[in-house]
Amino acid sequence: MQVNSLEDLVQHLKDFRSWGNQSEGYDAVGMFRLLGACLDNLRKNATKTDLADLAECLEAHQLMFLKKLSSGL
């Protein structure tokens, strides 16, 4: 994987299936660990102003899925 921009990284993560053999199926645990790392990073580094602007970064379906995840855990 070569990442030259934020857009490249975002697209790679959207297309992610597995760290290993693609035929092994989807690695939901790996993806969730990445989400956890992103949340830890935000908690550690983001200011209140940064956090106030975050909802604008997500699309409506992404916010709905995030709420669904949080209510199911």
C-alpha cells in the first residue's frame, strides 16, 4: 500500500477487506481496531473546537451507523 494523500488513505480503508489473504474473508476485528485507534487519537489530541466540527466530516448514513454501533456494544 502506498499512500500519497489523505484521499488515498481514506479510499484504501473504504476498500479494506483483510490484512492477510483476501480469500480469508473480511477482517472486522482488524477494522474495528483501526476505529478504536482513531477514537483514541481523537480523545488524546482533539480540542473541543475540533470535536464540534467532526459531525460535518461524516455523511448521514455514517452517523447513523456509528450510533447503531454504539447502541449495540
